[in-house]
Amino acid sequence: MDKQSVNDTVSHTLLRLSPPPTDGKTAFCVFLKSEFCEENIEFWTACEDFKKLTSRRALVSKANSIYKEFIQSEAPKEINLDFQTKNAIVQSLKDPTSTSFQAAQKRVYNLMENNSYPRFISSDLYSELCAVARGESKLIKP
């Protein structure tokens, strides 16, 4: 596999950011943790899980859980959102739907895609991941 194919494969995998975890997603999560912004991928993943819920009770419970963990002021994993987006989420908590976090999730995804991901692509971790995919790693053998 040539370098461009490896880069395309890893890039596609990471940008999809979908379960089950892949080596690429795991590496991206490790990188985000090293940059103290793992809450972004955790929020994104929580939103993906939220969108799959079908029961009203589960939607309400998970919406409140996501709000308390990521959205409210001083939340343990508070993500950086503007007032309008936060306010829209607060309003939607009264009657949550599968799209209640859509705008916030899009903002966080764009932040990762435009800021975190380019830094990841330039990192030693990414270089090693590509080397492993090519079977050229001096540190890790597949």
C-alpha cells in the first residue's frame, strides 16, 4: 500500500469517527487526550448514541445526562459552545428529539476537523500509525 493510500484510508477512518473503535480512532482519541480536549470526541460519540435512541424515556434521560456532562456551565467535561447553541439545547430539554444536539455536534465536529485533526496528521502518533499500516513500524509490529 503506498503512502497516499495509507493516508487516505486513515483519514477516511478518522473523519468518520464511528464505532466500533478502530486503531485510527483510538489513536485520535489518545491524541485529543494529550491536547486536553478529549471531551470533544466524547461529546460527539454521546450524540451519536443519543440519535439512535427510540424510546421517549431514554431520550429524556440521555439528553439530561449529556447536558449535565458536557453543556451546562462548570460541567465536568464542558465543551466550548456559544450562548445561542447552549440556549437552544436548554430549550430542547423540555421535549428532546433525536436532533436536540445536532447544531452542537456539528460545531464540535467542525472544531475537530479543522483544528485537532490537522494537528493530529502532523503528529508523531499519526506518523507511527501510518508506519504500522504500511508494515514499516520500528516500534510496533502488526
